[in-house]
Amino acid sequence: MNAKLNWTVARFIELAPRRAELGGNAAFRKAITHELSELFDGCSLASAANYYNQAKKIVSEQHPELVEGLGRSADAKKGGAHVRFPHSVVA
């Protein structure tokens, strides 16, 4: 892992128990990504968000209790565009 990812994982683990104090999940993510982009010169917010996502995967493997309730619910992960006009194939 590089320095940015190491920092992000450590910060994620440090702040995760205090998500509610920070204002919820969105504020937690924003705090980490903005701090990362300010701390490391040349790190855009998009890049910082990518490091956050990688850190979340790493932390979820090592400390699954820290990521409970974080991210979209299973119902929200249906993916793709919804079919507005379904059609069937006649053979």
C-alpha cells in the first residue's frame, strides 16, 4: 500500500466509531476525503474518494464491525436502469 492509502485506512479506523458525532455517514466520508486531499498535495477529491473506497474494502475485511450500516442498503443496490416498457420475445 502507498502512503495515501495507509493514511486513509488508519484515519478510517480512527474515525469510524465516531461517525454519529461527525454528523453521519456522508459527513464521515466527506471528512476523510477532504482531509486527505488537503494533506496530500495533488490529490483531487475524486482521487481521495477512490482511496476512501479502497480503505473501506480493507477495513471491512479486517474490522467488519466498523463498517456496519455504512454505504447503501441492499435494496438500493439493484443497479442499472429500470425497464420502463418491458417486452417479451415470441418464438
